[in-house]
Amino acid sequence: MSVSEFDLIRDFFVRATGARADVLLGIGDDCALLRAPPGLALAVSVDTLVAGRHFLVDADPLDLGHKALAVNLSDLAAMGAQPAWATLALTLPQVDKNWLRAFVDGFAALAVIHDVQLVGGDTTRGPLSITIQVHGFVDPLLALRRSGARAGDRLLVSGTVGDAGLALQLMQQQLRGGSVDGRLSRRLDRPTPRVALGRLLVGQASAAIDVSDGLIADLGHLCAASGVGARVELARLPLSPAFREHCPPRQWRPALAGGDDYELLFSLAADRIEALRDRCRGAGESVQEIGRLVDVPGITLIYPDGRESTEIPDGFDHFRG
Ligand code: ADP
Ligand code: MG
């Protein structure tokens, strides 16, 4: 980047920056100086979105700014961490003011909601790629891990699953014209990280993971880390009205393996479920029990007609716990 280009870019990023009291020094020096609260662990996660792989080169930059931060905040949510800071490494093919302005707007709108301050980053020229690292705080003894689930625990998921996966499937099928129902595509382009729910699950859930690769794949990770298996009742999956409207009959794949849901999947001791439901209701968070954890390894799907299977439907990959 030339000096003038860099000055211009920096102005955009300084604009994206709130002012947290724990940021002693933000963008502009060689490092940021940050003060972590005593007694809490720093939860750190990084994710990269690459053009052509994770999004289309001509994707709306406003959505990209949102999604790049949202997928990272979702990881903090899955640990029960309170978000605080972010860094941004951006590789740009050229300096396009309009693109940058929109990208920063999308990023900043979500950052403000979660009181996240952008404290630094790096900008280079090359094929479009976005890397964000987030930092949050959590009690080290109570952080939600993948590994705490026990046989007998109930399995729950937040929000609705499958909307983003179905949006992607419909987009890929669309040969010409027509557009995908905005209620679905919005879930793909502008996911909602379940930060408040993650905080509420601290000290409650025995294990948690965010659903980024698809419900079954991420359940597999939780089960493997916890040394348990799972039984999932498909009739109990939370599906949105738009999903029910557009998903072809008897197709379970978008809900089970679509990915990009960014909901929280978590386990809970059976005797905590009523209290949790009350707290969620009070906080306006929707959660749905979809099954239970068992000591037999592997994932069993229970179809609405009572049939049981350990294979993903629609000829999709086989899976094991
Ligand atoms: P250095 O060469 O010392 O790494 P840079 O010239 O890369 O410094 O960056 C100068 C300042 O601008 C640093 O504080 C850096 O964190 C910040 N910065 C650079 N790119 C970004 C970006 N994409 N987002 C946020 N801050 C950035
Ligand atoms: Mg640098």
C-alpha cells in the first residue's frame, strides 16, 4: 500500500472504533495496549473468510463486514465469553473507497451492538481475504467447553436451524432470474451471533458449540470431545416458517448439514432444564430441546415416524460419533 492509500484506509478503520475504557492504546501504534479484567480468562478466536471460497467476490461489502465479525463473535458466544476487542487483517486487490466504506459500516454496526472495539490490524494488497481475531472475557472455571457433556444430559439448540443452508442450496439451484426468499438469505448473509445466550449458559450448560458446519457435524465434535453419543429427534428440530415453506418435503439435509447457522448447540443436566427455559423466556432467547446424550457412541436420528438411523439422509456423507 502507498502511504496515501494507507492513510485513507486507516481513516476508515478509526471510524469503526468505539472507545472502551480498557483500551489503553488503540489503532495507530505498533501494538494495541489492552487491560484484561483481573480474574477472568481471555477467550481468543480467529477466522478467515476468503473470496471465492467463503463468499462470492462480488458479495455485498456491508454483509461481509457484518458476517466476518459475526462468525467470530459466535465462537466467543459458544464459550460463554463477553466480547471486548477485535483485530482485522484485510487483504484487498485494490483500494475501493465505496467497498471499504460499506465493509466498515457493516462491521461497525455489529461491533457497536456488542461493545467491541477494533484495536488494530494489518492491510495488504492481494486477493480479497478477511481475517478477524476477537478477544473476550470469561471465568476460566465456567467457560463453556465442548467436553463437559454427560450421558443423560439433554441436548438443546437456539433459534432455528437450516435457514442459511437452505438459502445456499436454493441459490445454487437458481439457474437464471428469481431470487431466494429474503428471510432465508438474510440468515446466510447476516448471521446473528448468540452472545447473550452464551453468557446466560455460563454455569448452566455442561457443554456448548456453535453450529457453523451443520448441526450433525458440530454435534459430532461436541460428542467426540465429551466421549458421549446422541439421539436427535428430528420432529423437534426448530424450523422457521420460511424454511418449512421452501424446503422440499422429506429433505433433512439443509437442517442437519447445511451449516452457517451460528446457533448454539448445548447440553444441560435434565434437572436444570425448567430453570433455563424460564431464564431464556425472560431474556427473549429461544431454545429448543432436540434430543439427549447417551453413553453409546455415535449419533442416532429419530425420524418423525419413529424410524431410527445412524446415517445422514439424502445420500449425504456417512457420519459417526
Ligand atoms: P506496522 O507496520 O507497525 O505493523 P501498520 O502500518 O501495518 O503498522 O499499521 C499501522 C496501524 O494501523 C497499526 O496500529 C495497525 O494496528 C493499524 N491497522 C492497519 N491495518 C488495519 C486494519 N485493517 N484494521 C485495523 N487497524 C489496522
Ligand atoms: Mg502491519
